[in-house]
Amino acid sequence: MRSHFAATASAFAIVLAASPSYAQEADAPDTEADTIGEISPAGDDRNDVIIVTATRREADVQDVPLSVSVFQQEELTAKGIVGYERLARETPGVVLNRPTQNFNNFTARGISTNGYSAGLQAPVAIYIDELPISANGNSTILDPNLYDVQRVEFLRGPQGTLFGSGSLAGAMRIITNAPNPNEFEASALVDLGYTENGGIRQRYNAMVNLPIKRDEAALRLVGFYKNEDGWVDNIGTGIDDANSLSNYGVRASFMVEPASNFSVRITGNYEYSKPADSGLTNPDLGTFVRRTDRPDLFQSELSNLNATVVWDMGFAELTSSSTFADINGAFIVDLAGTFNQTLPFALDAVGYDTIFVQETRVASAPNDGPFDWIVGAFYFDKRRDVTFDYRSSLEFLRERNLTGLPDEYYQRFANYTDITEKAVFGEATFRFSDSFWLTGGLRYGGTEVQTITRGGGYNSNYLTAAIFGLRNFALTVTPIAPEVGLEASDSQLSWKASASFKPSNDVTTYATVSTGFRPPVVNARAGLASTVDPTDIIIPAGASSDKLTNYEVGIKSSLFSGRLIANVAAFYIDWNNIQVQANRVSDSIQFATNIGGAVSKGIELEFIARPTDQLRLSANGAYIDAKIDTLSAEEAAISGAVDGVRLAAPKFSGSASATYTVPVGDTEEAFATGSVSYVGSYPGLFPNVPGQPGVQSPQYDVTEAYTFANFYAGVRFTRDFSVTAYVENVFDNDAITYVHPEAFLDGRYARLQPRTFGVRTSLAF
């Protein structure tokens, strides 16, 4: 811990690398905000400006040379967006692969081989302020609460120069509100609803901002609590509506500004998400039915502390951000689907992540000159400790008279993984004129990954005895010796270059080339043969870094005095040495490897229009063609992939909404909004069995194309008080939205939540 603090102090004192941390938002709209900005009803000057820090410095989102969707708190509140799922549906080219609560794996621009990516770094980086919380696909990472946030930014395309190795296909940033030292503020949001085939939804949120000394110090406190009944019945445990959720958390942020050019912000955050069971279903048993011997528990707990120092030095602004975080996750899962539920086979795994992140940046001060720049340094250190306890059941052991185990667990072991990333980065823009500028960025960094197996564990021949039906048999217990795994390390250079041309004040065009990569992966059980089928695949050593190049052109426009905003982007992505996750069939051991390459090409569109002062229309969509285009016979055999096969992304997805507002009194206004989203079908995994070329996997399946409609209506009594009635999933669509790629689950399918009715009340002071 002392070394981390020393690193922070040294970085602050020596390394110059910063950018403005707190963007100043445009005035909040009186009606539901849109994903790009408030549309000015009239006037020659734009009033739709939303400032973002997607480039680590303040910029008008319409001038940023990349595809960015922005969600402000007003829109999140109006639409009842409290988590990742709705964000994905309203962001072009983005899909959320979500088996169940606390499993969140975004796909952007088709860059995904399946929706789970066990053991691999997720292709989209997720940040809460300065803390990266995205992880590999079989980690339970909570869906953070989205209340009292300044905005959410979703950056599409690789963001490797500014956001590192985890941003292969994009980055999502959740930026929370800073304390306000000049004004007392308070707000509350209560959402009460009812889900058909389920029960009551309760969501409570509150915020209070306390000025301590005007212009100098303030404290901001946020709290939330959710209690939501489930709608999936587990016939194995006998529990109806088993996938209920309890979720709560607090955030406290203290900021002091002892001088006009210097501030310190300290933020502590705690969230705990406790779903009572998984929401994955088995269609053979019923629409919303699952079967396990005990509840599957994917629970997550996050606590983090961040200190951000901002120093305006006149010629430039320095930002130093230090974050300590603990992320704990429970992965309690019934694996008996591997054997058609004929024998007990389950895993109780608990992981503990300890993370330290230091980033120091310096950005040139805003000026009228032609040259802007930013340079910085980044350090990331994570240690993940995991205990793996594989269990049978005492009833089964007694019925078969299988002896020799100390309890119901037939295998126990623990390991830890150290992951370190260090990088330096920089980006510069030269403006030849107000209408033409060039931007270039570089990031050079190295990653190191190593897994150590602890001693003290044991294995046994339980699975062999159980599969072959042995009775009255003494099992053999073998100690697991400590083992130092291979160390994987890699250094990569990421770069970005773009040209922007602004033919008028209302139109910006750009062309961008950017690159990204993911760190290497070491398989914890490299070299292990299957005890069930010795002829099955030998687990390979791991996967080296994959690399991606994104070519993009776009146009952003604000037309007719701001009554129409239209953004279009076209892209071509070349993805090479792809990291993939596969599953050894005989004993359900996951492993990572590499295959040749893929190409993803497509177009993304966003439109927002206000034909009249009362009517606002918005729409977005994406068409993506993503396929494997390079594959050797050996790569096909070990991964189950096929040359020319689609990646795990829909060809088309999109959403549209219409809002109509009408005055009903001196200060009151009524409003109604209808919205609809469409997501096309896509494969959940590669089509063939790993290790068996040409043999189609019995798990191979595709999601269902679906349409999801919502309706909201309410009254805004004042700017700070509104009541909204809503219906989510108006047509009660129960489409399959996710297919799990592995055989070990009895229930492998996620579905849309049934129709839900409710009322939201929002109040602010």
C-alpha cells in the first residue's frame, strides 16, 4: 500500500499528464433529453451543445472525430434507464450479452465470438469515473446504479490510445456528479412497479449536496436500494419467481477547492448486488422455467476509493487520479447440465479482486492557438484470488456409497492471478483553420499476467466413478501441489489518426483510423488432459494478444437551427489473431486460444428532430456484417469455428422514440413517449464441437430477433417535480436474447423480462 501511495505522489510531482475532469453540462432540457443533446427550437446559434470528455479533454460531442452516444441524467430518469440493458438498446451497433444479473458483456460493432468470453478480457471497457470495472466473461461484475450521474458516454470503435488494452471495440464511461460548493441540492426518485408472472418492483434513490464553504468545499451523498421480485420458476429448488434481486449502495464525494486553480475530490463508493438465483431458462421445461439442485448465485460487491487532484497551471491543466478498489464476486453454479442432470456436479467459486489504478495527465489549456495536446501515464495492478470448490451432494454419495471424501466437495483448490499494465500516452490536435484540423494519438504499454496455484487443495476420481455408475467404492483423493504458471507478457503500440473538416458551423465530417488490442491470456490448466476422456483436447498454454484496426468515416450535423441532428458513421474493422474461448466437452473445462481473423463492416445512424416545439422524434440504428475471414484447419478444429461464419452480433439493430408535450396549466405540462427497439438474431457460439472438426455442437443455437416497446405518460408539475406512469415491454415479448455457449448449464437461455407496469416519481430541490 505504501508503494502505491508513493507511486501516486511521484506521479503527481513528476509526470505531467492531465485533462479536465469535470465537464460543464449544457442547461438541462425541460423534457426528456436525447442521446445527442437538447435541440434548440429556434435561433441561429446552436443551443444543443453537450460537452464530453471522451478524448480526455472537454469538447463538443458534435466535433469529436469518433462515434459517441451520450446519455444525461434527465434522459436516464425519464426513460427509467437504471442499468446496462437499456443503454445497449439505445446505442447504435451495441448489444449487451447478459446471461443473468451481474454478467454484463457488451459487443460493439460485431467484435465478439460469443456472448460469454470466459477467461477473456471483455471487448468494451467500462469505467466508473476513473475506475475500469470490466473484466473477463466469467467474472461476476455488478451492473452499477445510474443515479445522480453527470452523463454516460459510449464510445464506439477501439479506444486503445486513451483507454488502454480493455477497449478493443469501445469504452463506456459512467461519470458521476461532483459536489457543488455553492448550493444546497437534494433529489429523490421512487419507482414502484409490477411485473407480470412475477411481482413487485421497488427502486429508491436519493441525493443530497451539502455546501460546507462557499466556492471552496462541499459534500455530496447518494444512496439507493432496489428490491425486485423475480419471474422465473426453479422447479429443482421448488422456488417460484426465484430470480429476485436485492441491490443497495452508497456514494460519498467530498471536494475542496482551496484556490481557484486547484481542487481535490475524494469519492468513496459501495455497491452490493444479491440476485437470489439466475434468470437463465430451459425452454424444454417452459417459458420462464429453470432447474438446478440449489440456486445459482452470481453476486457481486464493489467498494472503491478515488482521489482526484486537478491543478490549473495556466499553460496546462494537470489531473492525477488514484483509485483503490475491491471487487468480490460469488459464482455458485450447477454444472449438472453437462450430464443431463443425471448426477450432481456443481462449482462454488468465490473471487476477490484487489485493484490499484493510477493515471496522471496534462492537457494544454484552452486557447485560441492552433495546437492542443495531452500526455499521460497509466498504471494498473490487479490481484485476483479465487477459490474453486467442486461439489457433489451428500445424498448422492450416500446413495452410491462413494466414500473417501471429507465432505460433499470432491475437488478444492485456489489460485491467484497478478495482472499489471503500464502505459504512456499522448494525443495532439493541430488546427490549420476553424474548419480543418488533424489529430494523432499514441499509446505504448506493456501487460504482464501470471497465475499461481496454491497448495493445500485436492482432487479425486469422483467424476469417473459417478459417470460409470460405480457403487460401494472408495474414492481416491490426490493432493494438488502448488504450481507457478507461465508468465505472459506483451508490449503493444496503439495509435490513432484522424482528419476533421467542418464545411459550416452546423456540419462536421471526419475520417479516423484507430487500433486496439487485448492482453495475453494464460490458461490456468495448461497441459491438462481429461480424466473423463483422455483422447479429448489437451488444454493449450493460452492465447497471445489479438489486434484490431478500425477505419471510420463520419458526418455530424445540426441543421435547421438545431431542429434536426443527424449523425452517420461507416466503418471497416480488420481483426487479427482473435482470442477465443472454447470448452473441452468431456469435462467442461474452459480454455483460451487464438484463431486467424475476421472482418466487420457496417454503418451507424443517429437522428433527432423537433418538427414542432411540442414534438420530438429520435431514431438510431446499425447494420453490421461481421464474419470470420481467415481460419486454418488447426484453428477450426480446436475452436469449433468455420470459415465465413458470422460473429456473435446482429446484422441489424435500432430504436426509435417519439415524445409529445402539451401545457396543461400555468406551470404544468403533460407528456407522452412511445419507444421501440429492434435487435436481430445472432449465433451464441461457433457452430462445431472443439476437437471434433465438422461435428456440429449440440449447444449451437441463435438468439431470437425481437421488438421491445415501451410507453410512458405523465405530468411535469414543475421543472423539479414529475410523476410518470409507464409500461415496459408493452407487447409482453418473451424472446430469447442470449444463448449460453457451454453445455454445463441445464438452462442456457435468457429472455426478455415480462411486461411491467409502474409509476416513477422524481423530486428535486
